[in-house]
Amino acid sequence: DVKVTQSSRYLVKRTGEKVFLECVQDMDHENMFWYRQDPGLGLRLIYFSYDVKMKEKGDIPEGYSVSREKKERFSLILESASTNQTSMYLCATQQSGREKLFFGSGTQLSVL
Amino acid sequence: EDQVTQSPEALRLQEGESSSLNCSYTVSGLRGLFWYRQDPGKGPEFLFTLYSAGEEKEKERLKATLTKKESFLHITAPKPEDSATYLCAVQAYTNDYKLSFGAGTTVTVRA
């Protein structure tokens, strides 16, 4: 089955720090996504990428950027972390033309 | 804008006590409705995709159904290992990639 690996399970950062969240997949899927999950709000799409160096904004891109230099790796960047970015971040992949998403285990980010 | 509302927020069941979870949605042209299961500390895991009203899918003690306005996830004779958060999501024909998720229903099954 598809394996989606997120680099950190827990992360604690200070306000104003630049934060990198890494996601690596092993199944050659074209599409990759970053979601954040907050209690009562469900999963909200931050950014997605449908090819190397290609990206599209999701519903809540403000304060975030992404990078996809290789097909298997999709990075989420918080340019200057703020306390309201404390959340669970989930990476997902999808084979082009198929709807099913495969998720990583998530990174619980705390910004103090 | 696509909207997904799940109810109840939380459900506590006795082992063997069957129940249903609701997912109400509004979407401009439903391409697919998805159910995922999420265990604590893990990412969501795919369960079902439903495409048209009247469709049903089953997996072990879970059965998902779909109407034009809502979907139900029926849990028959649940066991403690069915305890999880169940997420519903929709995808519209107008968007090839994006799934819009509900907030989920957290199910706890007591032995």
C-alpha cells in the first residue's frame, strides 16, 4: 500500500520562526496535498500540487507556502509562525484521475 | 461553496448497540462522497466512495448509503475496535482535486 511519511510527529516552535514540514511518498502519485485539522473545523486544504514545481492554493493558504522540487516530496513552509498556526498538519497523496486520498500520520505543531 | 455537516459530534455506544452517523452535504454537482476513519494520532484511512443516490457500500460492520442530500454510515453490532472518528468528505465535478471535509463524528464503543 501507499506509504506517506511526515518528517515529524510532534513539533514545538516559537512565534516568528520559519518552520518546514516535510512529506515524502513512495508510490509515484502525481497529486499531493497539505491539510490542517482543528477540533470542530474538520480538515481544511492549505495547498496542493499536481506536478513537480506546480502548486495551487487551497482554502486557507495565508501564512503558508509550499515547495515541490521532486515528485515524491512536498514541503509546507510557515514563513513566520504564529500561535494561530498551532494545529495538526496532514499530508496526503492521490493518483491522478483517482479520488482516493492516502494520508500521512500527521504533524502536531505547537507555536508558543 | 461546498458544505459538509456531520452529526452527532460524538456518539457513545455499548458493544453490540447498532447506530447511524449522518453526513449532510451541499455541493454543485456531486462527483463522489467519501468516508474515512481516523484513529487517535493517525491520519485518516479510506473506507468508502459513493457516487450516486441509492448506492450502498459495506465493509465488515459498516454500511454507507447515499441520498441526494445526505449519507449515512451505519454501524451494526459495533465492537470496541470500531471506536474512531469517522470523517465524511465530498468532491464536486467542478474540482478535480479538492475534497471538502466535515468535522467528523467521534464514536466510542464500550465493552
